[in-house]
Amino acid sequence: MVEPRFQMGLMPDAKLIRTEVFIDEQGYHDEFDADEDRCWNLVLYLNGTPISTGRLLEVDPETYRIQRIAVRKPYRGQKVGSYTVKFLITKARSLGARKVILGSQMDKQGFYKTLGFRPFPDGEVYFDEGHPHVMMYKVIVTKNKPSRISY
């Protein structure tokens, strides 16, 4: 059974997963930043084993930024990333968000599009430690009616 756990600030299991995925696999160096204490962190557990992580940063009271989505290698291709993002969207909505944004690695855009995200209209590409990214958004409340998210 998949169990989501949220905590304000960096969780040890989130640090473990992010180190494996972003530092060891992808070669990032500055994975941890000054925003750690201001973010809601999520770790998904499967039978007690940490399998994925992500975090939410408040941009303004109605907008949250999804960041640091990482799934451990053995659990990829099993919709764990989708569950991780959906749990973060649900948390953002519970905090009052009407919109979520994220910076997608270029090769991950298709994944986020399947979850209803769209590139910002300017489509500007930016680089994070040499890796190309594009900003994307998803409106999660329209006409005071929450969008439906199925797990």
C-alpha cells in the first residue's frame, strides 16, 4: 500500500531520494537550497520503503510551485511519479492554491502534460546547472469548483 507523508521542511528520506536521483544519477551539485524549511515535503512509502519525493513552495496564497519530483529507479514506470504529483496537487489545493506551477526538465514535459500541465505562453527555456527546463502550470480550481484528480 502506498502511504504519503507530508512534513514542513526537509525529511531524511526525501534527502536520501533526491541525493540518489539528482546528485548521483543526474549530476546536479546544488540540490539542497535555502527554501528547504519553507517547503512542504512529501515522501511516498510502499510497505514502509521510501519510493518517491517532491515538495511544494508557496509562491503566493493562491499559487504553489511543485519542485524536486524524484522517483527511485526500481519504482519508475509504475505511475509512482503521477501519484507523487497528484498528492502534491491535492496538498496545494488544501492550502488554498488555485494554480500550481513547476519547472520541468525538457525531457519530462510529456509526463507533466499527461497530468494536465501546460507550458507558460512564452515557452522560454532556462537552464538549471546546465539542464534545460521550461515552466509549466496547471489551474486546479475553476469557477470555485475543484478539478477532479483520480488516483
